[in-house]
Amino acid sequence: MTYCVGLLLNEGMVLLSDTRTNAGLDNISTYRKMFTFEDPGERVIVIMTAGSLSVTQTTIAQLREAIEDPEASPDTSIMLAPTLLKVAEIVGAALAKVRAAVDEKLSAMQGASASMIVAGQRKDGTMRLFLIYPEGNFIEATEDTPFLQIGEHKYGKPILDRAVKFATAIPDGVKLALISMDSTLRSNLTVGLPIDLMVFRRDARQAEINLRIGEDDPYFRMIRERWSAALRDAHRAIARPDWMPEVPRG
């Protein structure tokens, strides 16, 4: 399985993905799920993937092929598309086409599914963040809902719901994304290290941070230890319910 999360903040964007892929309990591999398409200063586009590896890899390969095509146009290449909305449409169409082609070769019980997060900014445009569904349709993050997730999102969602706002500073956004990932890693064995982190600032249109974080990363290890300790301290500090009788000790 997978966990990917994207934060749309006033200062910029924070993107985080794991790398574990499994087909059964004894077939676990590491595959990158974050892909960057960058023309520094002109546009930066990041795609994160979840679901069937055959579907996502084929879709990314076809998007790259379209970029390199000598006859590429704004309708076919995400690097020529006039808006990020058009980028989302191109990615959605490619994903839906690949998924349908794979489904034709599989039985109804084996249908392949995949989803993607598309994030980026082009020159003279605003930062935008989309979640692309398997059918190719999509939704967009807003100032009211400034984050999107794909994959095993339920474990890492509560901290984001409580703490992430559009006005959240980028360093705090990075911390919250890492805490969200740690919560998922602890609760689901199909999500695993290493993880890929990307940060870019508003109007920079190029990555400021592009980092792979492994088990031995001191900052992530500190985050995991401090968050666990903070949760233990918090629940111990909460008063006992007044409707629960105190049990005598001794």
C-alpha cells in the first residue's frame, strides 16, 4: 500500500510519500512514488502515486513520453499545458486510459485501481493541488481544505485535520506531514521507509527541498520519539472522568 500527502500552504507546498510496495506479506519492494517535472523558474509539477504499480508506472511513462514527443502540444504535454488545471486533465485522462486498458486484461475480481496527487505552479499562475481519481476525475485543495491524501490516509488524517491551516508556516507543515507519516507507519505495515519529501515556495517554481528520509535520519527519529512522548504526557495530564469512581489502591 502507500501513503502520500500534499499540503497547500500560503508560503508554498509540502509533499511527502512513502516508498513501500507489496504484493502479499512476503513480496515487499521499494519504489519511488513521487515524480518531479521541473523547468526551473518556469514551472514545477510533482505527481505522487498510489495503487496498482503497473497502472501508475505505465501512466508516468506515458506522461514522460508525451513530454519528449517532437509533436508535443499544450493538449498532450504537462510541460506545455497552459494551466495547472490542464495538467490535471492530462494526467487524469492518461490514468483513466491506462486503468481501463489494464482492467480489460483482468477479471472483475482483479480490477486495477490507482490514484494520484498532482501539485505545482507555472509562471504567472497560482499554486494548485489536485487529487486524481482512478476514473480520471479530480478534486482540488482549497484554503478551507489545504491538504490532500491518497493511499492509507486514515491513520495520518487526524493530526492534519486538527493542525493544518492554509496559514501554517512551511517548517510547521513539514513537521505535521512527518508526524502524519509516522502515525501511518506505526499503524500500517504496508507503508514503509524510506520516505520522500519535497518543498517548494510560492512563485519559486523549483524545489527548495528534495530529500529522501531513511530509518537513520536523526530529525525524523527525533520527531517519532518526541511525538510519542507528547501523546503519553497529554493523556496522563487529562483529569479522570468525574463519573468514574476512583479505585482504592493497596
